[in-house]
Amino acid sequence: MKKIFIILRRFLILFLLTGSFPATQGQLLTISGYVSDGKTRETLIGATVQLKDENKAAVTDGNGFFSIAGLRKGEYTLVISHLGYHEKEIAVIMENKGIVLKDIHLDPAPLSLEEVSIIAPRSNEIADRAIEASHIQLTPKMIQSIPTAGKDVFAAVKYLPGIDRTEPFSPLYTVRGGDPGENAVMLDGVMIYNPYHSSITSGIFNTMTIKSVDLLVGGFGAEYGGRNSSVMYITTIDGNPNELHGEIEPSTFYSKLFLEFPAGKNASMMVAGRYLYDIVTNFIFQSQNYFYDYNLSYTNRINNRNRLTLKYFESKDYTGYNFNTFYRYFGNTFNTELYDDFELDQRNDWKNRAATLIHKLIVSPGVYVRNQAYYSSHRSENYSGLDFRLSAPEDDGDTIQLQWQSKNRLGSEITDMGLKSTVSVKLANFSELKAGIEYNAYAFNNSIAINDIDNGSFERFPSLLALFVEDKITAGRFSIRPGIRATNYNNSTWMYEPRINAAIQLPGQMKLKLAYGEYLQYIISMNSAEIEMTQIVDYYYPLGDREPGKSVHYIAGLEKSLSASLFVSIDGYYKENPRVYAFDMNNYFGFSERIQQGNGNAYGIELLINGKVRNVSGWISYSYARARRQYPDSEINDGKAYDFDYNRPHTFKSVLTWQMTPTFALNTSLVLLSGIKRSIENTMQSYYYYDPVTNQTAFFPMYTTNRKNGARMPPVINLDLGIRKELLSGLGKDLADFLKADESYVTVTIRNILFLYRNVEFYIPGSGIPGYGDKYIPFGSNYLPSAGFSYTLKF
Amino acid sequence: MKNMKYLIGFLLLSTGCMDVVDFYLGIPLQPVADEDGFIPGLNLFGIIRPDSTGEYNNSFILLQKVIPAIGSNDSLDIGTAIVWVEELNGMNSRHDFLLTDHNHVFSEKGYRPDKEFRPKAGDRFFVECAIRELPVLTATTIVPNAPVLLMHTLRVSDNSLSFEIQADTTIFMLDVYVYKAGGLAAYQRLPGEQGSNTLVLLSSLQSGTDSIDLYGYDEKMATYYMTANTSLNFNKYRESFSTVENGYGVFGAMNHARFYLPE
């Protein structure tokens, strides 16, 4: 390990020295800087910086930073452009050394109807994002355009190819046949554990605070690790250093607020929050269901080379359903005495916190350093309890005792303190070297009680050291980025994850992308879906002496520009999972005995058309995917292979926005999905409860199966509609004027507009129900259309 | 004739209405199973315990069968089966278990042994249950030792009680009943530690507890109770509850000890 540090230090010194030498005749120079919004001062991601009359350009990265290398002494004109902004030209004179420009501010330009689009702007240059084979970017506008996404990131991503929800009422998502616990979610570089709300099965991130969402759904580079399936990187707004702006969405039970304002010279703050109090369920079930989340951000643009940012985030969820009070409302309609000995209780309680300090430094025009310290924690305690007893007389005079009892509790606490530093070096226009180091100190505390039997708890304090290096090399139409990530978990042996991405610009506006990567995961998730009605959180569990989970990605993709604003891509992937872990909650005692090692694979093909045609923007996608798992030496499905839990062979998804007028937009989302495999019960068996004191029994007939995922659910069809109207007159506009808001609009969402019921969430065997004894009775949540309404003020 | 038309029309309409309702509710959208996974068999709940009620041992066996989840009008109940238990102690003595309550000695009918059946800790038993048209079910169990409360570890305060139960490789699960003046003051079920003493901690107790009953279960019973998925759940991988061969259910054993707390 010491040797690796020595090598890294020597490279860093070499590049720093090289970057700071004065230029001599023939020496190449670098120009760099930030591009930002002239009004809000938010850095712009994806802005194009081109040298006029030269074949050199760059695109701003996730920090809003660009760098163009390989310049000689002389005069140049930079042309900076970004959709939605006036183009700007800047003259620069390169003399003896490279230049770090002052922030380049682009002035917003009003979009014509034809320019309004929900799709993120793309660049035809080969830049950082252009090399990622499976990289999707979501903008807040895209998120808001999906009618039933509720302006939520996690609801929105499920409309993208390769990404699907897991089970009904769960916010967890699966990516290309991976476990939900194999997805990393990062907020400004901070790993967030269980970033979900239970009340509305959505994410804990306020869309008002989001600048962009980058999804790497496979083949991602060496900079990211720790998870085997995907990375969701969310960048939040820093705040407007010039003037106060904000957005308010008031409601009787779900309110949102967003403010950004100056906080001193060259400094800005952002404050945002949401609060939900579920009046309806609180009235029916007399339980306190609520959540809140809030973001705080402070950014100081010290000078054009130095930026310091402090961010804090917190969220809290509590949902509790006690069905004992529910039956009081029925009076004599039902035999409520039946429920005198009936308790059905569900409680979910969790909290997230994250804090980070980020320092960005332009050391020299070609050297960019990002240092970050962070703290992230998650604590959850989830309980579900059922206790039902009934004495039923039989015809022969005997009495049978029916009883159904189940009490399960799962607790999880994670604390993650991290330090990381990344240096990007661009000294020649054909090469961009990136290297970094990250150290994490963890604390875990997990506990399980199944069937009211405390299985104990454990604490563990592992650490993880990661180093990475990658170099993006560009030669004409060809670009390749080899990299390697080295990890050391708990001071054990070093393990290596080679990665490589390549892109080739082909004739006819086509691009071929290839990716190969090996991924290791030391922190797994205890899957609890089988003992919880709905698994809402991942119960993270650190592997001890076991080898980490492993996944190998092979990806090939082809992209083509059909026009300046319409693109088509087709991606094929194969994921080999030589080592995966599952928790078998129901066959073993104790924590460590329950972990079962297995293997699996996943493959698929995804077609995506996205862009804009006239006033209609959005995307249409189709994918075919398969995934399998097997735990050979375990009781899971008797050690036999089975179709992965959330696999859907065919998915069709479409999100389209028709900007009918500058102030009126119609959004639609349509999904047609194959049904997933479920473990449909095929046997009725009585389960006995025994009282050793009285030596008596009670029992309850239960439905069981010995085949995991042995049946496929029917297909899913969902067509939803959304309308967004900016108010120009009327009460809403009057109220906005009174509150001095710049803009007010209403959104109306209509779900299941075509009365399509076809979304079966689960089945119950119909035995005992006259006329349906030979059928499974379907239950779903989307039988009737429903409508939602919201009113928003922007200022 | 006119009435017949109305009748036919009504029948067609009502049938059509039901079809419309079924269609809307999604009844025709049945799941497609890869194969029929139902395996018929007996469902047994049997427990061997050393204690007795009067002159009859408290051990018993209950039998039902499993039925398909849909498409069956059958009952879980069965007729009278042939049940016998053999003691695997070298002498291989066999005891027939008959369906009886021994003239209301016990409150529920079950397959019960005769007066000569006297199991004790360490005994191994084999059971066989047979009824026509179903596979013959077999299983084995070992009677665990009686749990031992280590009195020197007993700690009593105003509202809590703690003590240790001696480590025992034959006990895999424990039921702890704490009594006060003949009434139940606290109950706890916990796994039996194999390699170390089992710590029991009971809080929120009223003072004045006077006795503790400990019930220790063998591995089969512990598996049945500690790993069964009895959660309120649908279409999840809920395995059949079985620790027996060629059937379902559990054939286990337990032992019991009572301890009196010092005044």
C-alpha cells in the first residue's frame, strides 16, 4: 500500500510541475474555467465551449468545469453555448502559460415553442459523458413531465429502460437484473442509504433542489464503486448569490418550499424543505403518519479558482397502521366481534442525515482537484405484527381454535464517514487523467426478530480504502478510457476492479460505445421481501470475512442522431454475477448462518428513441431482458436456479410532452410491461401454534409454495395524463401577484385514464369463495381513474 | 313464451354482468404457473414430552392433510390414520398412537399413546403415519434435557428479572414463563444458545414474581417456530412448513422444568 501512495505522489508532483512551467515556443497550453447561469450563478453542466475556427472543444463536466488543452501561444475566440442561453464569445490571448478564466456567465434566453424540450441537451463532441455506454441524464424538467412521478426522482427513473420497480408499494428499484441493494445513490458525492419515503413511496430528494441526475446503469468507470449494478449521482443547486428566488407549493397535507439567496460576498445559500402529514390515514387508522426532509447549502465562490461548499440534508419518516380501530367504522355491517382478538399493526420509523464539505480547486489550468469530507447515516426500525384468534364451533360439538400470529421486527443503523480526493489532469487535448482516493469508516448495527423471537443484534466497524486511476485518451474519432479501481476492505488483501470504456464516432452521425467492467460490493442488503408485506428499505449488512459480491459487465451500444434533436440508441448488455449473496430469513438461525452465496446472470437489449419533433419531446423505449439466480448449497428454491425476482422480459415505456402553447403542456406516460415472476401459492397447509402450559394447539390454514418465482403475473398497462398550465388570469394569478411571485402554474394529473384495471399487484387463492374456488382473486391499486391537483408559485 | 324470453335475457344479462365484473376486476388474468407444484401429503404436528396428565403421557400427534390452493373442494381433515411411534433405544419398542382424548382427560382429540409410553430426556423416537392415497410420512426426534436455571445468576429488582439458562446442546429454543401468585407475569421465547449460557432479561415486571417455568425444545421444533414464514404476505416465497419426510409439519420434542424464586 505504501508503494501505491509513493507512485501516486510522484505522478501528482510531475503533473503539477508540468502544468505550472511557463510556456516556451512549441509548448502546449491549457485554458479552463467554469460556465454558469448569468442569473442564478449555478454552474452549467453540458455547456459546449468551442474554439472558433479550430477543431477543439470541451463540454462542462458535473462541476460546470471545462478544460481545453493543446493550445499554442496566440489569440483565440471561445464560443460558449448551451440550450436555453444566449451564445457568448470571448476573446483570449494565450501567452506564456495556461489560463484559468473568470466564471463565464451565460444569459438565459427565452425559448421558442420549438425549443422547449424535456430532454437534456446533447453534444456531438466526444466528451466525458459521451464515452459512457449506459449513461442517462435526467433533468428536473424531465422528472416533472412524467404525470404520475409526483416530481420524484425514484418514480421517474422507473420510466427509463432497464430500470423497474421491485414490488407493489415499494420505492426500491432494480437495474438490469440487479438487486435493489446493488444501486448506489449519491447526493453531491455523498452515499445516501435508503433514500426513500414510505408514506408516498418516493425518494427523499426535493426535486426543487436538483440540478441534474446522472444514471450510470452499467459499465461505469473506475471513479465509482461499492455497488455492482448502478450509480445514481444527484447534483443539487448551490444557490443564487445575486438575488432571492424560490418556489412554494402549499397544500393542506403536503407542502414544499425552496429558497435561494445571497449570503455575503460571492456566497449563496439554498434552503428547501417538504412536509407531509397524512390526514386521511391518520383519521382512519388513528396513527401519526408523516415525513419531512430538508436541504441546506452554503457555497462560497472564493475566487475563480477556489470554491467551498457546505451541504446538509435530513429526512425523517414515520408510518404506522393499526387496523384495530378500522373496524369501528363499520358498525353492525360486519361481524366485528370476529375481530375482538385481532391485532394488525405495521410501523416504519427511519431517519437519514448527510453532511458534506466540498472544496474545488483549479490548481493550474489543466489540473482540477476536488476534495470532500462527508458524513452519512441512516437508522430504521420496522415492525409488522399480526395476532388473530378465534374459537369456532364445529358440527360435531367440538371447538377448533384458530390462531394466526406473526411478529417481525428489523432494525438497521449505518454510519458512514468518508474522505475523498479526486484530481483531474488535462495537459494535452488527447488525454485526461483522473485519479482519486477515498476512505470510508463505517459503523453498522443490525437486529432481527422473526416470529417474535429475538435473533439478536450485531455491531461491526469496517473500513474501506479505494484508489482509482483512469485516463481518457482521444484520437480523432476514437476515444478510450481504461481505468482500474483498487480496494482494501478492513485492512485485508487488495482487490482490483479493471474497467474500460470506448467510443468510436462512425460515419452517418453514429457512435459505437463499448464497456467492460468488474465490480465488487462489500456491503450487501438483507433481503426481507419475503417476511415483510412490502420491503421499503435495504437493510445493509457488511460482509465480514467473506469475499465481496462480484459482477462483470459487458456492454455494447450504438447511437445515431436522426436529426439535430432526435436520437436513437440500442444497447446490449450481459452481466455475469459469479458471486451474489442473499439472506435466507426462513431456514437458518442467527445472522451469519443466513447469508447464502450464489451466482447469477442477466442480459438484455434496450432500444431508446429520445428527443424532440416539432412541439413534442420525450422518449420511447423498448427492452428485452432476462435474469437468473441460483444459490446451490442453500435451501433457497432447493438450490435450483430460478428467474430473478423482478425480471420482466418485455418492457415498453413512453413519456411524451406536447408543448401546445408557451403556457400549456400536455404530458403522457404509457407503460406496457411483462408481468414479473412471483411465488404464487399452490398449497394450503395448516400451521400449528402450541401452548406448552395447557398442552393445547391452535392452527391457521396458510398458503405456501415450494417453488420460488414459479408463476408469471399478467402484463401491466398504465396510461396516465398530466396537464401543466401557467396561470395568466384568475384567482391563482391574483394570489401570485399578491405574493409578488414571478410565475404561478397548476398541474393536473389523471391516472389510469382509460379505466385499465390490468395491474394486478398480488393474488389470493379463491378457495372458499363461492364461484371462485378454482381461481386466484387479483388485487390491484389502479382500478379507477384518479386525479391530483397542485398549485405552485415561483419567484 | 314471453316469460321465457325474459328469463333467457335475464340469464344472459346476469351472466354477462358477472363476466363484465370479472373482466373489470381482472379475474380472467390468472397467473401462469411454470408447472403444477402441488405435492399431496399428510400434515403432522407431533410433540413428545416426558410429563403426564394423570396416568397418560402428554405426548400427542395431530394429523391433517394439505390441499391445493385452488380448484379443490376437499377438506384439510382426514379419516383415521395409522400412527405408531418407535423408541430407537436398541430395544425398538413400538407404541401405537390412537385417536382419542382418553375419556376427556385431554380437551382435544389427537393421536395419543397408551399408559406404558414414558419418554425421557435423551430418548430417540421414530414416527410413521399412514393413510390410504397419501404418502407414508416418517420423522424422528430426540427428547431434549430439561432446562436448568442457574440460580446463582438470578438478579431480581423491583421491575426486572434476569438469569442465565445453562448451555445445552439438546435445547434449541426456550419458552420462559414467569408467574406471580399463580398468574402469568411475563413470557418470552428465545433461541437456545448452543455454546454458551442463554441470558434471559425481563423488564417492566411487577414485583413479587415467585416461580419460573422453562420449556426447552429440540431442533425440529425450533426450526418449525423460528424459521417459519407466517407473515401476512401474498405471493412471496413462503415455503411449506416441514421437518418431516414425505409430508409436511413437524415431529418434535420438549422438556420442562420449574424453578421457585427465593422470597
